[in-house]
Amino acid sequence: MTMAVASLPFLASLFILLPHHVVDAECEPVACGNFTIRYPFWLGAPSRPTPEPSCGHPAFELWCGGSSNTSASMRGSAIQVLGIDYGASSLVASHSRFSAREDGVCRADFNMSSSLALSPFNISPSNMAFCLLFDCKNGTEPRGRGYVNATGGCDKPIVAYLGGSYDRDTPPAIRTGDCTYTYLPVL
């Protein structure tokens, strides 16, 4: 085998790796409130053209918003980015329906983590399952150790429970009475 033929796989691998570095170098970091958005995230908006070459996967597109561009959301969705740790390859996010107002717990009536179901993100195994029980029939909401009245200013009773490790596909095994419940990951 000649030297030229033997080096072909190596050269091909360089070409595969090269576009990543070019994309990374051409996608300048940009400020959004307290965040510095950089690769693999990139700043987009409905009125902003997609950068060429692309700065990354569409799921990593963040929109800068708020009254003075101080908050970031995942592509304009209700998922608000609260923190990015580039070194740990992680982010902390919250669903705005739950966290935007003081009565957020009153409006938590669906599995908020399902918003990430088709994205490339994984929920950390260090998260706990925060359960909210609502629409309980005839006062059947569970009581006892670990169950907390979270009704606050809500017009219907809501009970909260920290239900162990979070698993999107397997709800925590807790007493639910005759209530509807949802659960979401919390750190």
C-alpha cells in the first residue's frame, strides 16, 4: 500500500472535522442580558435571517427577549433559559407558564418536560420529580408526610410532593388520591 493511499482515511477525517471548527469560529458570541450566547447555542429571532453558514442545530437556537432583551428562550417557546454552564454542557430552564407569575403553580396542569421530548436535550438524572396534584374529587387530596398544601392564591386546592428521582417515562409511584397530577424535573 502506498503512503498516499494509506493517508487517505486520515485526510478524509480532517475534512469531516474541519466544518465544525469553521462554524464555531464564524459564530461570534453575543450578549443577551446576563448570558453570553455562544456555540453550540446561537441567537435567532423571527425577524432575523438564519446565519450562513449555520451556527448549529435548530434546537440550540435561542431568542433574546423581555422588555430590555434580558431573557433567553428556546426558539421563542415558553421554555425560558435561566442559566448556561458551557463547561458542564448543561443549562437550567423553566417553563414560563409555571414560573412567570406568582400563581404559576395554579397553572401547572401538564407535564412541562414534554416540551423537550423531541429535542436533543436530556434531563439530568440528578433532578428530582416535583409532583403537583390538582382537581381532586371530594377532598381526596393525599395528606401526610411529604405532601404540602401549595394552593396559595389558586381557586382550587393543589398539593405538592417531591417524588424521588425524575424519569420522564415513568411517573413517581406516589399516592395520588382521586386527583389529576403532573410532575416536572427540579434541581
